[in-house]
Amino acid sequence: MGKLIIFSAPSGSGKSTIIGRLMQRPELHLAFSISCTSRAPRGTEQNGVEYFFLSPEKFRQRIEKGDFLEYEEVYQDRFYGTLKEQVEVQAARGENVVFDVDVKGGRNIKEFYGDRALSIFIQPPSIDELRRRLVGRATDAPEVIEQRIARAEFELSQAPYFDRLIINDDLDRAVEDTYAAIKEFIEK
């Protein structure tokens, strides 16, 4: 039976880069949780591969039935969420299921699974460094960067609720620290 590894972090913390490097380590047997969304597939996305695509109505029905570990309505009728049954299917195959979720979703998944899940919070060295990274990516307008910084301040306040805190002030070290935490957890 696979285990569950939850990642949360403010935007710009390097979480996706760290996860990407760890996914290349076959000995960890990591597999992304396949989430649901109510948006239409983009490009070559396939149902059951990148996401499970549900209509907003179907998504609401599944919410009412209590099928989701966590979900969020990002915009009106634009839902994202994680189905309990999908996680169990992947774990039963022996996959160590990786969740890349916001802090609220991370806390909900951890609360549901308890010791079966490891929650990891990736933290930037400082708010100033986070701002520098977000500006350096050159993907967001200045007002969007300020919204992300404001959200990051809230998210950083949630770090104590996670099992492990990894400070990403040196990417290679952060990857190795995260690797060690996951390896120890899955070998328990």
C-alpha cells in the first residue's frame, strides 16, 4: 500500500521544481494524484491522465456526496479537487501519491489521512526573496505579484501545521532534504 506525500508552498517557493526533481527518482515510486476539474481539457490533455474532467453539475453532485478529500471553486463553476477513491486506487497499486495543493487542501488531506500522509511545506528564505523570484519569472503583472505576496504571508503562517518544513534557500540542498524526509517516511 502506497503512502501519501502532500506538498504546499507559496507561489515562487520552488515547490514545482523540487517535486519535478523528486519525480525522477524511481526508488521513491512517486505518482501524482490525478485531480478533478470542471474546466474543459486543454491541448492534448486526456481524461484520467492529467485530470478527470467533470461538468460543474457533476462536480457539485460529487461534493454533496462527500467524495472529495479537498476541493476549491477557483472561479464561478471552475472547480478543482481530489477524489478519495482515486487516491485509494493509486495507493493500492503501491504508488506513493504526491499532492501539490494549497495550504488549506494540504491541511485537509493530512487531517483525513493522519499518519498515512506526510505533509511538507516548502518555504522561501524570506518574503523579499520570494518577491525577487516572482519578479524574475516575469510571468505576472506587478499587481498580481503583490496579491501573491499577500497570499504568501498567510500561507507562511500555516507552515507550523505541516510535518516537515523545508527552507528553499539552496535548491540542491532543499531537494536532498526533501528526498531524505520522503525516503524516511516511506520506509517506516
